[in-house]
Amino acid sequence: MEGIEFIFTSSDYENGIDDIINSIVENKLEEIVE
């Protein structure tokens, strides 16, 4: 899956994980809708 490496290498992993996940989820939902 794309994005996994970014999540685990991000220096903001602990503080930004929720934002990252939300962004990925939104992108996936947009792809599904389209």
C-alpha cells in the first residue's frame, strides 16, 4: 500500500497519525466515489 512508508518514517508520526489516516481515508473514499 502506498503511504505506509510515509506514515512510519514521518517525524510527526505520534502527533500527526490521526491527520495522516484521515487524509488517506478521504483520498480512498474519493477514489471509490469516482
